Amino acid sequence: MEPQGVIARCAMKRRFLTTAMRESLVAEQSVARFRLFECAFTVAFLLYMGRNLLHPMEWLTAEGFHLAEGLQRPGSLPPFPLLPSWGVPIFTGALLWSGWIVGFRSRWRRFGFGALALLALYAEGVDSASAFALNKIYGAGFIFLLFAPGYGGNPPRGSVMSVRVFQMMLLTIYFATGFTKVYGGDWLIHSDVVWSHAQGYYCTEFAALLLRNLPPVGWTIVQYSVIVFELGAPVWFVWRRTRPFAILFGLSFHLGIALMMQAVWVFSLQIVTFYVLFLPEKTAANWLNRLTDVGRNLLRNGTRD
């Protein structure tokens, strides 16, 4: 083949790959699933905060137990000032206002995301003893949502980069979790790790029922299935043929965590919100339209009342 022909073919392949990468990573597309994720992520955060607000004085004021400076876990934020009793309603109001802005005033959603990021940061700093990794995920998530590329229209259209960033976040969380289980953990050394985790402080009545009736081999199968799922998540979720099975297994996995470990359901709920980013765009658009109609009806009925 002529050298010029080889060069032309290589240039054509390079242009094709560049175009494909641009279309996949940054091109303007329908991003209904991203808007759906914004709402789901915010609702999950509100529920997490609502659980803590069941005992607001113990959580946010000096009436509760709080670690002194220097006693927090390594890498934790320094303790933030506690709220006076009159500050608790303000905190709650700011939380609800921010969520309302995100859900019902999408044009002003960035104000809501900024406020939610600050509230997530404060929630971690004021009570680091009970702050899980999900505080950091919420904080980082709201910061990116604050500065994410905009979108508009119905269905909304914008850069698909926002979708890709949060998809990558989920896959990174899964892979990193699986990696630490295998390297540095004992999930490949002992076959009863999940069985032992189901016991103790977080044990629920459902977990106790399984502990009494599920044979040891069942716990071992669950244990190794989780490792395969988490380490292979970048493949299971990206490859379209395996994506439905990955979503089904992931939902079952997080439902099991929520049922077997009390108080950890907030983490399962947070992670599951990322799954909407892997829905077909048409499905996400249909769900978004239904939720939009419900929101408009609620606003209309509230205005009438």
C-alpha cells in the first residue's frame, strides 16, 4: 500500500476515535437521567439529614455527646461550633429550602446545591463520630452539581460529561471497595466474613432470621458474589449486555444491607441513587416527566390552599 494511503487511513481512524470519544464524553445530549439523579441524590440527602433530625438537640447542640478536638478519627474535620437551641430551626429551614429549590425551581438549583454542600460539610464537622463516608460523597457530589455544565429544554439537553463524572464516581466507589476487601482485607482469607458482619451492633431481626436459617455455604456464596460484583463493576455497568443484571444484583445487594444492618440503610439509599444514571434515556425522560407533573400538581394545590 502506498505510504500516503497508510497515512490517510490512520488519519481517518484517528478522526473516528476522536469523534467517538467526544460524543461519548462531552457532546450535547438529552440528560434527563442527570436531572433525575439531581432530584434523587437530594432526596436521599434530605432523608439522611431527617433521620439525624429526629434527635436534633443531641445532634447539633451541646445537649448531646460530641468528641473533643484531637479525639476524632484521622482525616476528620476539626470540630465545628455547635448550634444554640434557636439555631436548630434555622438549620432545618435551610435544609428544606435548599431541597425545595433543587426540586421545584430548577433554574435556581445551583443556590440549592451550594447550600446543601455547606450543610453536608457542617454535618460532618459538627458530629464526626457518627459521620460516615457518605457525608464526604454528599459534599463532593453537591460541589460538582454546583459547578456542573448547565442544561435546558424539555427533555433537558446538555453536556453528557456530568453524567459520565457521576457514573465514574459510582464505579470508582465499587472498585475501590472491592479492592480493599481483597488487598488488605480478609475476604479471600476467611469464608465467613459476611456471616460475621451480619452479627453485632448493627444486627436486625431480619439478619438474625438469616443467621439462624441460612447455611454457611450460603453466606460464602454471598461473600464471593459481592467481590466479583464490586471488582467487576466497571465492566458490568459499562457493558450494555450485563448492565441490567448489574443493576438487579446491585439493588438486591443494597436492599440486603439495608435489611440486615440497622441505620446503614442511608448508605444503601445514597448509592442506589447513582443507578438512575445508567437508565435508558427514554426511560429517564418518562420518569422525569411524571415527577414534573406531580410536582406541578403539588404546587398548584398548595397555591390554591
